[in-house]
Amino acid sequence: MRIRFAARILGLMMGTCTLLAQQAAPPASAAPTEPKAPHSFDVSAIDKSADPCVDFYQYACGNWRKDNPIPSDQVVWGRFNELAERNRYLLYLDLKQAADSPSTPLQRKYGNFFAACMDSSLADKLGDQPILPLLHRVEALRDKKQIAAVVAWLDATKGTDSFFRFGVGQDQKNSSLEIESLFQGGLTLPDRSYYLEDNPRMQKIRQQYHDYIVTVMKLAGDSQQQAETEAEQVLEIETALARGSLPRTELRDPSKRYHMMTVAALEGLEPNFDWAAYFAGVRAPAVPSLNVGQPDFFTAENQLLGSESLDALKSYLRFHIVNDAASWLSSPFEDAHFDFFQKTLQGQAEPTPRWKRCTMISDRAMGEAVGQDWVKQHFPASSKQSAQQLVAALKKALAEDIQAAPWMTEATKQKAEEKLDEFRQKIGYPDKWRNYSALQVTRADFIADLQNSAAFEFRHELSKLGKPVNEKEWGMTPPTVNAYYNPPQNDINFPAGILQPPFYDANEDPAVNFGAIGVVIGHEMTHGFDDEGSKYDGHGNVIDWWTQADRAAFDQRTACLANEYSQFEPVPGVHLNGKLTLGENTADNGGIHIAWAALMSTLAQQGKSIQEQIDGYTEAQRFFISYAQIWCQNVRPQYASMAAKVDPHSPGRFRVNGVVQNFPEFGKAFSCHKGQPMMPDHTCRVW
């Protein structure tokens, strides 16, 4: 059962930009062992047999990759994962203590949630009983006109997504307003291409998906013949929805996510769906108009609802109920879900231990409850102050970079500076914690707890309508090892979880910290001026603040990056999509320029030289090695193939080599010569 989050809608609606992709986690049980604490600048990770001018990633990470194979319960293993594992373990200790001996009502609540999650023996005993009321509600449908009310009930109170996605977010033309929005959805496979591409690999995956549907529907009590029919119906419906969906690359354009319509116009667009019943069912306040993100999708959905039988539509809804809950039901459901989604699609060898899964789902459901206790122990005030100082230094460097851009006119530079001046930052954790008093937790029924959490989040979204935008709200929890830029709020966000080694260490020299967390901060700042963020002004409104000539020059520069990264192959024969990864690649390349400039300024203030050596490496070399080492990783080929389709982030190898080969200061630091792979004759640069 999925937990609904405003941030999920936000990402669809406004293209929230994160530092790296979020990974889902699967099943199992094992006793936790304490992971080692990561440290910054790992000399032992360096492969000195590699030439840094030929393959800097291998040079900086070669020994680390050799010494750190992918754990059996992971699909990617890198420095981010190391820190995330550490944070997860520390969070687990808090959750376990709260489950066993809570000292506050809030600890009792999140402790009960965690304890209910950990009770796998109860899940095995109950089988599919927790979802039977949902299945019975669908089975009771007697007319297609009734579907909207059932979809609303599942969406608003049970956390089950189906045909589309509904949520609340900022109006991109008036960022002071919170509006209702509808977006394309309804797919189970990772991307529309999985339904539409007609090659042997995708054909095989679709057959395996078909078999998975059969398996879980039989577990839910259907006969072999019924399950086979249902699998065919689900695939037919989801394929039709995929055909009506826009590709991910097009969704990067804000104009492809925003179409204001009256409710009457929506009803005319999709008359086969009872919108009045849906909005009444989710208890959405009556509004004169709303954002219909992708109108063509709802036209396609209307045709689907008209042509498919009631039985087929019921099969689709029943499967979504079963699939959304499968990983938290009894072992046979859990195993089937893991075998297809993690093992087949991503190459994961073994299920993730249940304590990890329950820690992660507790963090997702009650992150600002658990986070209050976590930051007290693991994020001192000094870390927040240091991060604020780093942000100030990088903001100054970005302002200077904008002024120095030779391809921009003064008019556009002035607008860019105005946007930069409006930047806000959130560091560590919220100024005001969320109130979870209205969330009901049972301790004895985890599926009910998940449903209650989904309903709690849904009500939280709807409560924003008609109120001022809460600029203090976070889209990530405090222990998260990630960061993000939010275009409609024009803010950069750095959870406490990432503000520690290997990203930040107060005991390290400036080059190491600027190369790691400094580039992370610069990355998020640059998102405000990438191909997507550059379409928003400083107040978070989509508006064209560029001169025509400057936008053309910008597009020419981003096209260079898109073409460059499209040549990279994470798996032989599988290329990155340079247009899909353009925003992240722009942010990586811009972030390192900004962090380098801030480092140079800091060293000058300290009276130090970039050529000073520590442990045999100059400050310049330490900067680049520190940057590269936050991206050291090993990746399963199945996951790499999937990520090339769906992930807007490039793999670690190309986040390193793709960046340094575009930055001449790297070549100088390692005495490379023109024509070597890491110092090519032609480079790309936006910022």
C-alpha cells in the first residue's frame, strides 16, 4: 500500500530537482549490524594504476569499487548508499527503542507504526484479509458510472493509485496560490516505453509482468483461468494509458504539465468518468477551475473507459489494490512482488531485510516525528551554521559566474541576478515540525496503518487549498541523504542526513568540503538556471524572463550537453537519454564551476594556495578527487538498463568523467594535455 505524499505530486507538477534518484526497497528479515561510518577523502579508494587524464572515475574510485561489491540486498552500492545505510541503522535504533519503551506520546505513535510493520508473522497469518474489503468494494460495481466513486475512495482513504493522479500544488502562473491538479498515471511498469517498445527485451518483460499478475491474482483467490484473463485485461488497459501518456522528456517542459480548465470543460473532455462523484468522494473543495496537466491523456482515458468492459476495468482496479499492498502482505505476495520488481527488473539478488524496509517506511510516513529525535543526536547546531556559510560563499560565486557569462546580455543577467537574490535555503530540518496528532496508528494492523497514513497525507494536501503557500514545508525528511531545488518556491534544500561525511566534515581542509558538499550545493543552485528551472522567475512563476537571443544561446549550450551525454553507455548497447538527464547534467557541470570559484575565494581569504599539498595531493587535486569519490558506485546491469529509461540522473561514472572533461581546471590540476579523454579539444558549458 503506497503512502501518498505531496512531494510526489510536486515532482510531477513542477519538476522538483533532486541530487539523485530515490530507490525503492523490497522485503525480508535479518538481524541488523552496525554499518561503518563513512569518511571523507579516501586515499585507499584511489587506483593509482589508472591515468586520471584517461579515466578519472577509475582513478578516483577504482579501488573503492573493487573493495565494495554490491550487497545482495541492493541494486546500487555507492557512497550515498554507505551513508544512507548508516543513517538508516541509527534511525532503526530510535524506532526500536520507541517500539519497546517510548518516553513520549509521539514516540509511542511512531514506535507502534514500526512495531506493526515488523510483525511479519501476523502478516503471514492474515494473508489477503487486510485488502478483502477493498476487493469486495470493486467487485460490487454494477455500472461503469460507479467507477469514479470507487476510485475516489481508494485514492483518498486507502492510498491506492489507479487511472490518474490528483493532488494539490502551487499554481505555476501564480505561485502564491495552491490549486487542484490532475496528471497522467495508472501505469505499473517503470515507464510508458515498457508497454510500447517492440523489441525482445521489452517483450520478455511484458510476459514476465503478465506472469506476475497471474501469480498475485491467484494468491488473492482467483482461478488460473480468471487470473490469465485479468492479466490480459490489465496489460491492455495499461498499454492504452501508456499510449495516451507523454514521454518523460516532454514532461520536463512546464507547459506540458499545465492546462487550466473549468470543471465543466474537464467533464466535457472525459464524460465517461463521473468527475462530480470523484471530487465529492475525495472531499475536494469546489473550485471554478483546476490544472489538467495532460489533456490528451484524459481524452485517451475517456476512450478507454468507453471501450473496455466493466469486468476488464474491475480487473484493473483489483490488480492495483493487490499490487500496491503485495510487499506488505503475507510471504507469498511479498516474494512474488520482490521476484518481479526487484529481482527481474533491477537485478537485486536477495530481498532487503525487513528492519530496513520498516525503518524506511516509518521515515516516509512519520519522518518529521522520527526526525525530531534523530537530529538531536546526529546534527549539531555547528553543522547547520557551517552549511549556511558554505551556501553564502557559493551564492556569491554563482552571482559572479552569471556576471561573467560571455553569452548573456545585461538585460538577462539582471533578471538572473534578481532570481538568485530571491533564493531561499532550508538546512537540516524544518523550523516547525508537523503535527501528527490526527494520524491513527494501530500497532496490530500494518495495512490499516498504511491506509491511515495515506488518508492523513491526502487530507494534508487538500488542507492547503485557499491558504498561503507554506514556504517552510519540506519535501524530504531529516535523515535523507539527498538534496533538492524546488522551482515554484525557488529554494534549495539540504536535509541533515547529507550534511556529514563523506559530504561534509568540519575536520577536513576546504578543498575536500568544497569538492563534495560544495558541489552538491552548487548543483542545487544551478537547477534554478537549468533547462527547466530557467523557465521560472524568482517568485516561482513560469515566465519568460530571457531575451530571445539569450534563450537561443542557452539552448545551443544545453544541446551540446544533451548530445554529449547521449553518447555515454551505462551498459553496452544502452545509451543515456541526454534530454532526460539534461537538467541534472547541467547542474553537475555548473555546480563544480561554482564550488571551484568559492574554493578559490576561500583559499585566498585564508592566504593559502591551490598548489599546497596534503598527503601528496595539491588542494586542486583534492577538490576533484573529493568530488569524484562521492559518486563512487557499483551498479547492477539490469538496474542500469532500467535507469537509462527512467532516471533523470546520469550514473556515477558519467557524473564524474562527463563533468571533469568539460572543466579545463581539472586538466591543469592533473597535468593533462589536450586531446586526452579527460581534456578533449571540444567541451560543453552552460554555467
